[in-house]
Amino acid sequence: MRSKPSILKTFKLFFLYYAIAIVILIGILLVFVLTNDFGSRGTISIVLDMLSRLIKYPLAYVILLIPYLLYRLIKSLINDYKRRQLYGFCKGLFLKVILPIIIIWGGVLSINWYRQAENYNYDWDYSVENKSAAIRNLYLKDKKQRGIHFFGRSKDSISFEILKTNNIEWLTLVPFLSQEYHDKPELNTGFRSNDSTTRHQRWRRLINKANSYGFKIMFKPHIWLNNRSNGIWRSNIKMKSQEDWNAWFNEYSACILDYASLAEELNIALFCIGTELHTPAIEQPEQWQDLIKKIRGVYSGKLTYGANWDSELQDIPFWDALDYIGVQAYFPIATGNNPTLSELELGWRKHLKTLETLHKTYKKPILFTELGYKSTIDAGLKPWEWNTVGNRFYKRISKRTQALCYEAFFNTVWQQDWLEGVHLWEWQSRNHNGDGNNNAFTIQHKPALNVVAKGFGEVLK
């Protein structure tokens, strides 16, 4: 049995290590902040902000422990060798390293076998692909936007080539604006004032690359709400006083106008003035009308707003001031797992009347500013739900359900005259080398990509 002083010594070493790890982490964050452009915000303020976010995530504490655990493991193996030479070392290595790895590896294989148990044979139709060097610009023929949210880099020629080949002609680019709390007016948008910022240069490079293929662009800023406890999200942003509302709109407007000016400079075809901001939209309609007028003063392209598919769609008071009625179209279209195509088509038809009525009321085209499905057996039940960390690890994959959800969309809504188009969620550059065996929203390496290529490749009359 270990003595009390020995245990105390171990605890002291542990806490000393943890203190050193935190100091090193602060140093890394400091170097990161100093070597990147964060505009007018103070360096200390940004570092403290990053630390406050990290301490909210339990995984951060586990990651900090890894070097310490490795140190303890190596020390333990050295002690095994000192006690019983090579035999002790080999025994310790097997029990403390090899056996746990085998158990974990076997567990992962078992879970993946369960997740990937679907038997779905899809015949890829290569005839629908675009083999030319640039997009076919089908928008000129049927006025349908064929878009996808793109998260990548200007150097990513592989993604541009794949998207072009699969008849995607619009890229939705998403600048994120950071807000800590839903009821405080501070928006972390300090990078907006300098035209030569790293962020702006990144967007310029990305858009110039997209232009070389002929892609059209929608700029679509999103607010990323950092504190989302108790189910709060950006739709629930609500200030405590009119003074706070004014301060929030001053921040938001300055950033939106900055992006609108950049959109004008780069000849971007479409600008989304906001996304899923239900409470700000209904509580401050005059401020939105004023913002729209200001945007029109610096940007000559088309405008839309991305309203959530539920009650927000009916509540927006400024549709008449925009060019398109934007819909975050995560409508539920299934009543159970593993739905058939006919069930999904029926699910879509239940929503057509609502959309058509909105179109007729405002005499504006409907644009799906966002639509996406995870590759899961329940993708059509609650399409808006994000994957949790746990879901990504154990939830069953269904490429079939994802593909059928998109096929149902193309067989129903896509055919409507009042639909201006759709911008799918999502495309990630980092997924080039994947096999599609995930339950995320992306359509990369999945049959859904070919379904989209077929749907987008057809010119509607």
C-alpha cells in the first residue's frame, strides 16, 4: 500500500502538471491571436474569451490530461522493467497498452458494423454529370438556383471540380458572427473595419476561384450563439431594453453592411441579410426595414432573408422589401424510420400549400436558403436536428434514406414554378478522402450526390 506522503506527492505533481499545461495553452492562444487579424478587439480580451469557451467543454479537460497520462504510462513501464527486466516490461506493455488497444479497436469495429449494416445497392448514373470545364449555367434556361453551402479554401480545386461535375452552380458562403449570450448586445465583429483583413482576403481568393468555374455566389452571414444552454439558439436572441436592441442592431448592421459592400465589390449575385433571427425580426421590424434600405444603398444585387420553416416563415414583417422569400426548409416529411419514396413525397406535398400561399401573398419567388438531410434512418423526421457527438459515434447510417429524401424533393417541390431554387447543406473540403460512411449532412461520397446531380442536371420547362 502506498504511503500518505507518496499519495500527496502524486497529487502535487498532478496539479503542477495541470498548471503548466494551462500556462502552455494560454501561450498557444496568445501566439494564435497575435498572428491573426481580430481587428479592434484587445488581445487579452480575445484570449480570455477563448479560455472561457474552452472551460465549458469537458473534452478540453480530457485533452489536457493526455500528456500527463502518457507520462505516467511511460514511468510505469520503466518501473516494470526495473523490477523484472524484459519480462516485466513486456508484461506491462501488453496489459497497459496492447490489450486496451485491442479492446477499444474491437469495440469500434463492432459499433461500425452495427452503424453500417444497411444493405443498399445504388447504381451510379455517370451520364448526368457535367464533363465541361465550367458550369453549364442552367439558371439562364429555367431560373432555378442550384446551390450548396460551401466550407472550404480557394486552393481546393478538387471540391470545385466535383461540384461543377455534379451540376451545382451556386456556392453559399457563410461568414460567422460570434455572439456570447442571447440577451446581451455584444457581437464579436471587430474585423469589419479594415478592408485588407485576413478574412476579407480569404473571401476574395475563394470567390475569384469560384468565378473561374462560373459559379454564382450567395453571401449568407450566420450568428453563432456561443452560450446555448436550455435550448436557447439564435432565433431566441432578445434584448432586455430598447437601448440594448439599438446597440445590438448597431453592431449587426455595421457587420452586415461591411459584407454587403464586399459583395458589391466582388459582384456577388445574392445577399442574405440574416438567418433564423425570429425574435429580432418580429420585435424590431423598423430596424430591419432601415437596415434593408442601407444595404440597398451599398449593394445592387438581390436580397433575401433565411426564415426558419415553422412559424417564423409567416411572421417576417419585411418580405415585401426583399427579392426572394428565403426558407430554411427543414420541414418534417416522414413519420417513421426508413420511409419509402412515396411516403416522403406525400410528406413534401403537405407543405406545398403553405409555400404557395406565401408566394401568392407577397408575389415573390420562394428560395430555399437551406435544405439538408443527414444520412440516418430518421433523416426525414426532424431534418433540422444536428448530430450530437454520441450520435456520430453510434447512430445507424442510412445512405438510402438520405438519397430518397432528396429524390422526393426533386419529384415534388423542385417542380414548382414559384420555387426560385435551393441551397443545400453542406459541402466540406476536408471530406475528400472519406468513404461516405458517416451520418452527417454532407452528400460527399454518398448516393445523394448523384441524386442531386440528376435533379440539378434536368432543365425544367
